[in-house]
Amino acid sequence: MLEYVYILPLLSFAVAGLILAFGRWLPLKGASAGILVAAWGFSQGLMLFVKAIQGTITLPYEMSIPWFSFGGNQATLGVYVDGLTIAMLIVVTAVSLLVQIYSTGYMHGDPRFKRFYCYLSLFTASMLGVTLTNNMMVFFMCWELVGVCSYLLIGFWFEKQSAAYAGKKAFITTKLGDLGFLVGLMVLFYATGTFEISKIQELAHAGMIPAAAAGAAGILMFLGAAGKSAQFPLFIWLPDAMEGPSPVSALIHAATMVAAGVYMVARLYAVYALSPIAMDTVAWTGAITAFMAASLALTCFDLKRVLAFSTVSQLGYMMMALGVGGFTAGMFHLTTHAYFKALLFLAAGSVIHAVHTNDMREMGGLRHKMPITYITFLLGTLALCGIPPFAGYFSKDEVLAAALARNPVLFAIGAMAAAMTAFYMARALVMTFHGKPKDAHKHDHAHESPAVMTGPLILLGAVSVVSGFVLTRHEMFEHLVNFEGALPFELHHVNHSAVALFSSIVAALSMSLGVWLYKARPDIPAACRETFSPIVNMLEKRYWLDAFFLKLVDIGDSLSRFMFSFDFNFLDQIAIDGWAWLTLKLSKIQGWLDDHVVDAALNATGTITMSAGRMARLAQTGLVQNYLLFVAIAVSIFAAIAFAG
Amino acid sequence: MSLLSLIVVTPLIGALLILAIPGTRTKLIQGVALVFSALTLLLTGYLYAAFDKTVVLMQFVEKLSWIPAFNINYCVGVDGLSVALVTLTGLLTMLAIIYSFNITVRIKEFFFWFLLLEVGMLGVFVALDFFLFYVFWELTLVPMYFLIGVWGGPKKEYAAIKFFLFTLFGSLLMLLGILALYFNSMPHTFDMMELIKQGSLLPRAMQIWIFLALYVGFAIKIPAFPFHTWLPLAHVEAPTGVSVILAGVMLKMGTYGIMRFSFPALPEATKWFMPFLIVIAIINIVYGAFCAMAQKDLKKMVAYSSVNHMGYCMLGMTAMSGIGWNGAVLQMITHGLITGSLFFLVGVIYDRAHTRDIDAFGGLAAKFPVYAGLMIIQVMASLGLPGLAGFVGEFLCFLGAFNVWPYYVAVGTIGILVTAAFFLRMIEKVFLGPFNEKWAALKDIGFREMVAIVPLVLLTVIIGVWPKFCLDLIDPTITYLVGMIK
Amino acid sequence: MSNLILLNPEIILACAGLLILLAGAFIGESRAKLLFHLGTISAAAVLGMVVTQAVMAAYGNGTMWVLDPAAQLFKFIILLATVFTLLLSVNYHAIQPRHVGTYTALVLWASCGMMFLSGAMDLIYLLISLELISISCFILTGFEQKNPRSAEGAIKYFLMGGLSTAVTIYGISLFYGATGTTNLFNYVSSVDLHFNDPAYIMGMLFILVGFGFKISMVPFHFWAPDAYEGAPTPITAYLSVASKLAALGAMMRIFASVIPHYAISSTLVIAVLAALTMTVGNLTALFQTNVKRLLAYSSIAQAGYMLIGLVVADPIGRESVFFYALAYLVTNMGAFAVAMVVAGKTGSYELDAYDGLARRSLGLSIVMVMFLLSLAGIPPLVGFVGKFYLFASAVNSHTYLWLAVLGVVNSVVSVYYYMNIARRMFFSESKDVSAVETDIYTAGVIFVTSAATLLMGLLPETFMRIVKGCVSFHS
Amino acid sequence: MTLSYYLALSGLLFTIGLFGVLTRRNVIGILMSIELMLNAANINFVAFNRFLYPGQYAGQLNAIFIITLAAAEVVVGLALVMAIYKNIKSVYVEDYNILKG
């Protein structure tokens, strides 16, 4: 069972190749192959989960084969499975499976349907690689590969200039973070002498890694996580990434890839735990991100972008949880969030599929036209807002409790973000599904999506409702995902129920406010936009972060132009060709000498005298010397040498 | 005749044979060129297979007395450092010859020079006698001059002579360095292995001067900042097949020379120069990347990216550790594969559109999916995407150097970012976005071009996934060499 | 006197010259070419004799001359050049049939003078040899009577030569005053007395002027381009090869052997002049549009390189000059031969005559490129091995490393103009695409020289061993 | 009369010759100046022989050689002047200027 887990990513890779090569002859142009593999993977994950809970398999499990050796070191290729891995594995395979099923409807008729499934399989494979690998080098490889898949899928409809741009932006922004990751990895390598996760963990637990190295590695690698998981200030790419097809947003930009950063921090939690500074960095970055992104979602009119900001905000939560020591809480939030956010994206995709726009101002009143979509979206919203007994309630509650246990300020920020979350989700729900249709034409053409799309929605809706409740039974999740020395899942020394009650009330109030404002008094938000226009402006400009990064790009561009102009104009044309030029000039002088010397040849003999005046006159005519004179001069010099020495 | 001599002689026979064929029989000439380059490739492939991976010393050594007056021998041999480069040369030359079947003028001369060039390149990598090394080194110069000058682009003559003068200057300085080594050895010898043993006994000042003389020669070939300015010009003006060889093989001669000889033979000088070398490597990386970003010409962009990539290679060398050197050698090979194929790919579009202006295209991915796919794979490999060949070498270079020069390496990573930026921008402009209808009449990549490019793409993927394939050969020798230097 | 038999080659050559001169007066114009053949055969026969002498190790000396391996080597070079020159002359258009006898005789006598020069051990003997060469060559340079260029070249050559001869003779007189003899055998025994005597130093330096003129050392080189351009092309080749190398050989004997190296306080002077010679020669060559002039300046620069070995003057230095002399002989001769062929077809020595030559005659172009590359010193051609040898001697000496560095820089500069010819042949297009024909004599010369250029480059060992055997001058 | 007088005379002759070579416009004049320089050498030879090495004849012999040599040179020189005069119709060196560069 465990012995064969390495087949999962390999099979996915193979399927990606299979679809690319033979997709046109397979059922559903290859989609069937992708779905089958994902389904099989999901069943495997589920079985592992069950067995792990039952305790019939021993964890952690590790196996590897030598990959290559370099200068006395051995790189390995292998898998490392513990509870964390299994939790992530289920998320990846489940969402991947549902998204692939959903996409057969959503992408139906697309000219590059085949390639879409190829990319999805490739992504799934890489993501499984990230999840399962036993080795940080392979981790980094797969980490980059998911980035490429993300790039390809965001720019899937590359004829749209904005899509192509968004793909590039995503890739480069995450790459910026990855530089940190790379350097951090090297620090880690030289601190531990290995890339293998199990060995790193062992060394960390034994305290063999110096705190400074651990801190440096942790913070540097967190830069990579900040890029992937869209943390402040690198989250700017994620809203633009919504240019991709909605299933892609659900799979990559909500459930799995963006969670990879969180997963990475969790994976190396032993290292982070050694350095309080690294932990604080993670926590505060998470908190700031959670707050900022939530505020950005308040003024956004693009349905998918609202969800994207929400994703960023929730990822901030997870990071905050990890940073304050809530290891299990963070991972739990990751798990539940994956389902309900995927649900929200797929539902949003369903809406967009129907009305062909992302703009909420052109929607409205869709709940009658698309009842299933509406219901499932509603369930997702409730889960996200943390209304009991939906999934989000359980996980968010734990995150906040962990924050309170460590630092009340973080708790306060988290609570505010939670309030905003409830508000903007209510806003989105109302604007999309309630009220009167704003665009009659679009409304008339809207229709409920086909069963392949609503099916996954219903499934995910069900999961969103029950997963929080189920997984907390008998400390099931904690049993699976835990970290010795981190905060326990159920915090007893803080008033847990008080936190839960407080957050639920805040969420409910805030949600009601949102519903009331946008349903009954839409004039108030409009007026607020007027009144607080500077703030709205700031939010629409995304705290000027985009401008900041564009400025950076501009600087890079100017720098590159400057360097090239230096290269060409100075280094090449002056410093190098200058020598050639100088040589030619010299030879011209020489040629001139010969021209005017040999030119006049014997000619000049008649005119040269030794008198200075004669010389001056010669200088005026340009005839300075002639070659016999050279001989004479040489002879005189020789004579002088003879008498001098 | 030993295997290595056979490898060197085969293309020479081909070249002479071509000279004997009347220029009008173009098919025959192409056939002969193909057959002899293929034969060479087979022999190098056999060399690769027959090479004993566990032996760290020179293999297939053949030593014949050549000029006893100067104790010069015809001495050839390969170890882990050179064997893969020999095979790479065989492969790239054959593919470039296949690609170059589209040359329509003066075919006889073209293939004559091309095979002669192969002789020189192979010779450089197998020579163990410094005099022989130098002869082969210079032998590459003349064919390259003609290949650029006759079949090149608009500024071909300028490019050709600049390349010639630039590299000649370097190599003549190198010759002086070699002579100095010769006269300081006892008994006087040009035998590289012997000189390596004796070089370390030289006084430091002497070592430094010799190192400098050799370094200028090698650095111009690499090309290291500030000696790189011949490169963009020569690459851009050269015909496609020749650019491939230039980038794929000839640049490596510089780094190979340094690793083969300068570092092992002159340890004191190496120590002394190290701070400069690392700075130059970083400049190459960052500066090359930024220069590439400013380019509007596709080929020039790839050319500058070579400056950047050879910077990684130098970075790995400066690590003076097994990790870094493994990375450097692997980087040489992968850069040959990747940049070689990129030049092919640029050639494909240039042959069709007769322009390389990045802004002139748009949305080609929709119309030419195969071409776009190959290009994107190789670009990704070039910008160091894991899973493809470029990553492993690059990563090992950085990793190796990080131990010694952490802060420089941290600065150097900027190069990775900028490389990604300009390549992705190029992809965005050329392949993505709305399709530019101007190019509606163009055809997707053809069979001959596929034959030239696909093997490189496959190797890029194979080495990326299974670097052992290459590193197994390299690692034992490198570990031994590094151990010896230390 | 019994040793006089060792001078048989010179004597026979001189007699052959006389005979040919006489025959020329009687032979019909239609059969005048026979005289070239006669001349060639006699030169070749004498060459055979010299080789035989060398093989039999027939060495010895008279009171004013010596026959040692070095002399034999230079005689070999001179005679080979003579044979080549006469072969090139057979179909040269500007020599009138009625003057063939004179022409051939003068060439043979000039060669005779050079052979004397190569064994000269007395300054007066040396002077007379030099004059024999000079006077013959003055006439040969001006041999194209109807061509004002030829006459002008000759008169410039003559005036410059006259002045340098005068200076040289004055130098010899001073040398005589300082040492009491003009004989170098006697001189050797009293060597230590005079090193600081100004008359002695001035004498040596003035003698240097004469040699400098002959080998076209800066600043005594100004005649060379004009005379080279004006002279009939075979004579240009002859002047640039035989005359130059013969003088260089004698110069080696005096400045690098007879007078011990450490004893010449003026070595630095020669070193500086060597540096100037390469630099000026190369720089001026850059802008030449006439191939003969270009090769003239190139041969000035080549003399500069050879002077490196002379300055170094240790065994390696001497060997390197000897080897380079051999290399220069075949390479430069070949280059002039090709230039002659091209001019024969196009009627012009201008560079644009070379446009597109590769399309017209690929073989000839490749051979020409070989010669040019050899002159530039690119392996695996003989010029490279020669330069390698020269630079090796400079590096070995330490003191003159700077000359080697300068030589390197100059080589790079020279490649520019050498490759400029190659560029024209291979990169440019010409309107006329008819093939370039080569007559059998010229083709023979080109074949032999090109084969030697390549083979001596690939397998230089034999020749290195020969020059090693020649370095110890008799004294 | 001592050696130095002769040497001074010879030096003077040499210098005058050199001056003449540099300043004469007429080829024949230049030829004559060269002859002066040769004769300066002859004076040297004879004077050295007489004052420093009275037992020898070498110096005087050399002088005779040089006189012969000078004659030969002048013959060829004049012939060349004739040749160029036929072509260019001038004996002034400034007119000989086809070849240059």
C-alpha cells in the first residue's frame, strides 16, 4: 500500500504525456485518463487516511532510490509519508478529481481541450511530487513545476493579452520569492549537509542546527512560500491569475498550489520552531496578509477577484496559525479551506459560464435561474464566514484561538479580517444571486449548468458542510497532523468556547450587515464609496503594491537598457573597437608619414636643410622629413650612443 | 590508431573528401558531410559507452613523439571532464550539419570548413599536450572566420574579423603563458599532466603572470566580462548552424581550459585570483541577463543569455569544490544542448519570417503549436526550470559556490530572475496574445528542422530528470581533481 | 689555398652566369627561354653541390671566409629562392627575350654574392659581397625599362643603398681603426680590448646600418615598398626572400656569434629597432591596396619578428631565426607566386583583383589563404611553428619577454590585413568569373611551397634538427 | 700632423657628404655626395694604417677596394639615372613620385 505510493505522481506524469501524445484517440480527448488517475489517487489517499487513523500503517514512512551523486553527496529520489502528507494528499487528489470532472463541462468545446487536461495532469503530478517527496531538492523542482503549470494555465487563453500578461506576472512574482527559497535551501544544505527531509527533521529535533542558520534558512525559504502562497507583499499576482479558466482557479489558485507555501512551512516546521524570529516573521506576515487582502476584497466588483482576495486572506490565516505555533490549526484550516474555496470558485465558474462575465454589477437575481449553483455557493459562503456548524467555523476558530494564546494583537487582526470576510462574502452573494437582474440580456440567457458541473458542486458543498465537524471528532485530524512542541489543537488554557462564540457572533453580525446593506439599502454602500473615496482609491490600487512592483520592473528595464548601451557603446565600441580604431589611426599617421615622406621621396631631399627656419618652412608645407633624413638621424643617434656609452 | 585519434581524423577525412568532389554535386557533398559527421558521432558515442566511469585518470591515452626537439608529443586522452564534451561536440556538429542543408550557396566550402571546425573542437577536448592543444585551439579559428564571413548576416565581415582578432589576441597571450610554463618545467615539457604536477612549484608571482596570460585566452572564449563583446555580434551574424556550434561547443573551450589546466596547475595564482573570478562570474550572470533583457532581436537575446549562462559555469568553477565543479561541467553540457537548440529554433523562425524582431510577431502559439511547444520547453530549460537539464547544473553551481561566497551568490540569484523575466517576456510577445495575421502564410516547423532539434529537446528532458546519465561520468574525475587541488 | 675547393659552388655559379650572359648574346629571341632553363638548372646543380657538401660535412675556412653548417643552410635557402625566382620568371611578361641572358646572369651573380656573404669572415669580403648583391639587384629592380615605376623603384633603391653603403664603409673604417683589422678571425683573439671604445661601438652601429638596409629594418626600410612595387614580381620575391635572408644570415654571424653576445653594448638598440620594425611594418601594411606593397610591408614586419631571435642570440634564439628563415622562404615565395598568377590574369596588383577569387579558383584561394595564415602565424602551418620558436626564445630569455608581447600584439594587427585579402577572395563577388589559369612553372613553385608550408608545419621535427645542427657558427 | 687631423678631415667630409645627400635635388649631385662619404672612409683607412698600425698594408688595400667599388656603383647609378630620365625626363628627385604610400 504505502510501498506503491510513489506511483501516484509518476502515473500522473505519464498520463500528462499520454494525453499530449494520444489524447485525440482517447475518450473525452484524454480527459477520461486524467479523471481516472485522479480518482484512483483519491481512493489511495482515502485508504491511507483511514489506515492511518486506524493505526494499521506505521508513519512516518520513507523510501528512496539514489538519483545522482555530486561531489561526494548523494541526491535521492523518494517519498516521505506522514500524517501531514496524507492530509495534503487527500486535498490534492480530491480537488483535482472534482475539478477535472467539472472541467469536462466547463471547458466543453474549447479548441485546446486536450492540452488543458494535459496541463491539469502535469500539475497534479507536480503537486503530488511536492506533497510526497522526501527531499527538499525534489521539493523545489516540483515547486517550480507547479509554478510553470500555473503559468501555462493562467495563460491558457493566451490570445487574450491580459491572460498572457497575468501568466507572466504570476511566474515572475513567484520566481522572485523563489530566489529566497533557493538561497534558503542552500543555507539549509550547508547547515545540515543534506536535502532529505527526514534527516533535516532529525537534526532539527536534536538541536543540531544553529538557531541563526535555521532562522536564515527559514526566513529565506519563507520568501518562496510568500510568493507561492501569495503572502504580503507578493500576493499581487493572485488576483490577476483569475484570468485563467475558473476550474484552474479552483484547483491551483485556491486549493492546492497556493497552499504549497503553507505546506512547505509545515513540512519544515522543525526548522522554523528553532528560530523565534522566523516564526514571528511567518505569523506577522500572515496576519498582515489576512487583513490587507480582506480589506481589498471589500471594494472589488469582479466575482473571481473577490474570491481571490479571500483566498489570499485565508492563506494569511494559515500562515499566522503556523507562525504562532498552531501547527494543526493551520493545516486544518488549509484542508477545510481547500474544499469550500474550491467550491466557491467552481460555483463562480458556473455563474460565469452562464452569464459570460465576471463583473458582479452585471449579475443579480440569478438564484432562480441557477438554484443548485446558488445553494452550493451559499454553503461555501457560510463555511468561509465561519458560521457554525460549517467547516470554516471549526478551523477558523482554532486559528483565532491559537493567535490569542500567543499574541492578542494578532488575534485582533484576525478577528477584524474575519469580520470583513463575512461582510464581503455577503456582498458578493447578494450582488450575484439576489436583487434584480442588472443586465436583463445576460440574465435571460443564463441557465443552470450541466450535471458534470453541478455534481462536483454538490459533492463539495456536502464536504464543506460536514468536514469540519467530522474531522474534529475523536481528535481525528489532530491525531493525524501534529507537531510535538507546537500548540495543542484544543487549547484549554484559553477560553475556547468564548473565542468560538465571539468569532461566530462577529461573523454573523457582519454578514447580516452585508446582506442588509446590499439587499435593502444599496444606496448606503454607494454613498460610502463617495465619502471614503481616498480609502476606496487606495484599496482599488491595492495599496499601490502593483505600482511598486511595476516601478521595480521599470527600474530593471532601465537598468537593462543602460547596461546594454554601456555594453555596446562603451565596452564594445570604445573600449574594444577603440583599440582597433586607435591602431588604424596610428597606421594612418604612419601612412601619412609614408605618403608625405615616401611620397616626396627623394623630392624632399632637395628642400631639406638643417636650419631651423627651413624646418619651420617644411613644417608649413607638410613635408617634415624624408627617408634619407631618417637614415641620417639614425646615424647621428648611433654616433651619439657610441660616444655616450 | 587509438579511438580518440580516429575520432579526430574522421571529420578531417570527410573534409578532404569534400574538397575533392566537384562543387556542383551538392547532394553528394551534403551526403558526405552527413555520413562523416554521423560516423564521428557514432565513434564519440562509442567512446561514451566504452568510457570506464570508475577510473578517475586519463583513459584511451595515446602518446606519439611529434616534435622531440621541443619535447612535443601527440598526446591525447579523455577523462570525466572531457568525455561528455567530446560526445556533445559530435552530436551538435551532426545536428548542425543536418540543419545546414538549407544552405544554398557555396555548399562545398561550407561543409569543408564545417568538418574542419569539428576536427579542431574535438582536438581541443582530447589533447593532453599543451602544444597540440594550442594547435587545435587555433585550428577552430579559421573555419569559424569563413563560416561567419561567407554565410553570415548583414554585418558578417565585421563580425568575422572581430571574432578572429579578438580570439587570436587571447590565444597568442595564452601561447606566451604556455611557453613560460614550458621553460619553467624540468625537463622542459608541454605535457599537461606533467605541467600540472610541476606548476604548483613555481613561485607565486610567476604563477600569477602565467595564470593571467592563460586566463585572457580562455576568458575571451568563454566569454567573460569584459571580453564578451565579440559574442553577440558573432552569434547574431553567423548562420544558424554555426551559431549553434559557437554557443554549444566553442564557448566551453574556455571554461574547459581553465578547469583542465589553469586551476590544477597554478594553485597559488588561483587562490590569488579567486576574488576577481567570482566577481567576474557574478557580473557575467547579472550583467549578461540585463543586457539580454534589453534586446529586441531574438538571436541577440539568446546570445546574451549565453553570457549569463557561462557566468553560472564560472560561478561553479570558483567554488573549488566537488559540487561546484560538477555543476560547472554539467552546465557546459546542458548549455550546449539548450542554447544550441534555442539557436536552431530562432533559425527556424528567421528562415520563414526573415526577421528576428521580437515585436514583429505575436500569438504564434495558436498557429504553430509544435514550434511554440519546443521553444517553450527549451526556454524553460534555459531559465533553469527544474525537471529540465538547465536546472541541475545551475543549481549545483550556485550550491557549490554558496559555501564559499554566500553573499555573491545571493546577488547572483538576481540573474535567475532577470533571465526568467526576459525569456517570459519574449514568449509573451512572440507566442502569446492575439495572432499577428501578417504571418498567416508561414508553415510550422519542418521535418529537417525537427530532426535537428528534437534530439536536443529529448536530451534536455532526460538529463533534467535523470542527471545521473551525465553526472556519473563527471563526478569521479571531478572529485579526484578537486581533491588534488586542495 | 686547397680549401678553395669548398668555394666551388660559388665559383661555378659565377661562371654559369658568365656563360649564360654570353649565350644570351648569340641565342635567338624565340629560344630565349632556354636561358632561364639553363639558369635554373645551374642553380639547381649548385644547390645539389651545397647539399652534398652539407651531407659530407665538408667544412673549412679560408683567410676571409668560412664554410660551416650555418653558411650551408643559408646557401641552401638562397639557391632555393633563386631556383624559384627563375622558375617564376619564365613566363613573366615584362622581360624582353633579348634581355633574358642578362637577367638570368644578374640573378645568378646576385645569388653568388649572397653565398659569399653567408660565409664572410672579413668585413671587406663582406662589403664586396654586399655590393655584388646590391649592384645586381639595382639593375634587376629597374629591369622593366619601359615602366617608369620600375625605374623609379630602382633609383630609390639605389640612392638609399648608396647612402647605407657609404655609412657602412665608414663604420668598417672605424672598426679597423679600433681593432687594427677587418678580419673577424683575428679579431676574435683580441676581443676584450675594445668594448668601450667609441670608435668601435660607432663602427659596429654603422655596419648595422648596412645590414638594416638590406633586411629593411626600420628606419632603413623606406626603399622597400617602392622598390618592391616597381620591380618585376619575381625579383620582388627574390629581394624579399633571398636578399633579406642572406643579409640576416650574415648579420647573425656577426652580431649573434662572432662578437660574443654579451659584448655588444648595443643589443638594446637592435631590440628597439626590431620592435619598431614589426610595428611600423604592420601598421603601414594595414592600409595598402596594392598587394605587392602590402607584402612588402608585411616582409618588413617579418624581418622585425626575426630580429627577436637575433636579439636573444642564445642557441634557441639562433635556431629560431634559422627556422623562421626556412618558413619565411617557402611562405613568402608562395604568396608572391600567387600574387603573380592573379596579376597575370587580371593585369592588376590591386586588392580588388582578388574579389571573388574563391569562386573562380578555389584551390588557388585556399593555397593563398594558407600562405597568408602562415605569415600571420596560425597553426598548423610553418609560420606558426616559426613564430612559436621565436617567441619561445624571447620567453626563455626573460629579458626580451616584452618583445614577445609586442610580437603578439603585432601578429594580431597583421591578421587584419592578411585576412583582408582572404576576405576579398572569399566574401566578395566579382563580375568576371572565368577561372584563373596557372602556367606549369608557377604552378610547380606554388605546389612545392604550399606543400612545404603545410608539411613543415605539421612535421617540423626534421627541420628543427637541421637548424639545431647549424647554430654553432664556426669562429 | 697627428691622426686626429685626418680623422677630423674625414669626419668633415663624411658630414658634408651626408649634408649633400640630404640637400641636393639633382640625382647626380646626390651621387657625388655619396662619393664624398666613401672617400671619407678611405681617408680613415689610410690614416689608421699609417698612424696606428704602421706594420700593415690592410688599410691601404681596403682603400683601393673601396675606390673600385665606388666606381662600379657609380656606373650602375648613372645607368639607372639614364633609364629614369628616359621615362620621366627629369633628374630632380622631387619628380620621382609615382610610387608612394
